[in-house]
Amino acid sequence: MREDIHPTQFKVSQELRIQSLGQRPRLLWFTGLSGSGKSTLANGVEFALHQQGFHTYLLDGDNVRTGLNKDLTFSEQDRVENIRRIGEVSRLMLDAGLIVLSAFISPFISDREIIRELVGEENFLEVFVDCPLEECERRDVKGLYQKARMGLIKDFTGIGSPYEAPTDPFMVIKTAEVKLEHAIESIIQAIQPKIKR
């Protein structure tokens, strides 16, 4: 940390916010190929948590890139910075006592490990949204895979750039094999003990 920066110690702590909200903050990190169903799944899980009275916030790739990260390209360096910034925002939201759901391709294990270290091992719940590449391409309503195969998008994950699957995720959801409502229910059941006070 720079010598001229001195973070303020606030009177309202994370523990006080946790007591007020009646929940334990966690970061539910959805990772997988484009088109695997990360955003759809995260959206469904957040809605289910909201209906149960939990306080949540969902961070999604395209939404974040229209504001906070609109200055970033899709180069490897900028993709790393994209994930770093999202990690910092997630950390602030955890400090606020929220349950944060983040849906990002986040293709590199090293980047996801940085987030895990940043927010703490106990707070980082990695959900691998596992879907075969061919199924992701079939679902591709944005036409991104086709553009990538035509050479119009460089370094597209799964085509011109690798995706490194998690080696020990909190959960694996195979979206080509399980119905959405069942996937949502299984995630809610798995995280309940970790978010209830």
C-alpha cells in the first residue's frame, strides 16, 4: 500500500452489518464458457434467495462492461484487470454484508485464485457451469462463436483462447443435462448452511 494512503476505520463494521441483515455474506462465483448458462443460473439463484428474504447483488459480465469496466478491451491483460476489479467490488459488497453472485467466464484459474485470496477461502463459493463447447455454440444467440471462428473476434474463450476448468469447485452444474429449476434448487440447498446465521 502506498505510504500516502491511510484507509479510514469506520464505526459500522462488517459484523454489525451481518447482525443487521441476519445473514452471512458469501461470494457465489459462476464460471464457465460463454453460453454455458452462467447468467441465467445466477439470475435464478438470486431471485430464489431474494424470495427467501436474503440481501443479494448480482454482478454480470456484460452489465459490468457497460459501466465500471467500459474502458477495458478483451485482450488478455484487460481481461485479467476486468476480473481484478470485479473481485474488489465483490469484496466491498461482502463487507456490506451482502450475498454476491458473480457470473463471468473468468477463464484462468490464476485469476479466480486471486479472487479467492482477496475475499477469503471461506467466502468464495466457486460454481463451475459445465457445458460442452458444441452446446454453447448451439445456444449462442449473440453469434459470438461464429464471429470468433471467422476470425472477427480474437482471443475468444474456447476458440482462440483457452478455458481452464476449476480443479476443486464448490459445485459443478452440467447445464446441458439438468433442468434450470433443478440446478437452482441444488445450489440453494448447498449454500443455505453457509449463508444462514
